[in-house]
Amino acid sequence: MPLPLEIATTPHAHDAQVGEIIDLLCKPSICGPISDILGRDAFMEASTDLTQRLYLGECATALARYIDESSNTIKPVGTVIYSQDSDDPRIVNLELIAVREKYRRRKVGTRLLQLVEAEAALRGATQLQTLAPQRMPGLQNLLAGNGFYFSRMEESEGGVLFLLYKKDLKEKDNKQKTGLPPESLQKHFS
């Protein structure tokens, strides 16, 4: 039986939605792996910056909420925060992809990515791209499973390795590209 989810994109988030996103990002199951990699303070600073940008309309969000009609509760369970690239309007940057631990492997992330892809295509984008921390194979698998391909590796100022993933929206068949990094980079994943 499918989860009773409400998933929608919001180009300009209102106060309640930003509050739900902040609530979602403060959950321990969200901060776990990424805050371990970046450090909790760096992750919370980045999350605060993203929520401020949401208020200003500088980025948009796809938000998934679990709806329990029996107890009349709605809680946020996943989000993708994205924005148009300032240098190339044909590129949409996925700035944050977060799904609560309890809702992973239930296609919440996939449904959010599909919605963002459709929204981006409607606005004339031809490519989605995102940086995934090298030590987050679950996120890399989500991206690869949704047609993203590995492009290159980058190192942050803090020494964290990130993998750049892209997805071409105009291309009907991304099969010639692989979602995983080349074997020469596999040593970085152990």
C-alpha cells in the first residue's frame, strides 16, 4: 500500500513550509550522515542559509509530507531544495536532498526528484546537477537510480570530497553514461 504522501513543489515557500523544512532538517535522522561528514555546525549553517534563501525566493523546494488522517497529523518527511544556476539558466542545481531515515527506500526521494525534474523542464532547464558527499553511497545510489551520472570529483575547503552528478533532461536515454564514478576513483570509497 502506498504511503499517504502529499508532494508538491513551491517556487516561493511561505512561512509554514519553511518551518516544516527547518523541522525536517533538525531531525537527528537527517543530520546523521551528512553532519558526520561536514560537521554538525557546518551542516546547520548551510541549512540556515538555505532556509533564508527560501524565504527570499532565491531557491525553490519540493516537499513531501506524511498525512495521517486518523490522528489528523501532517509531518514533513523529505525535501529537495533547488535553484537555477546563476551562470547558466539552463542548469538547475539540487542544493539539498533529504529524506527522513524512516521513509527511505519507499520511493520518497525518487518522487521528489521526478517532480523537480518536471518543474525544471517546464522552466526550460536542460540539466540537473548536484554535489554528493563521497562518503554517502545511499545518496549516490538514489541519484544513479534516477538517471544521474558521475561527472567529476571536487574537494571542499574543509577537505571533504564531493562527487558532481548530472542529469541531462533533453536526453531520452542516459544509458551510455553510468551513475557511478569510474573504477579509478573506487579507491577513494573504501
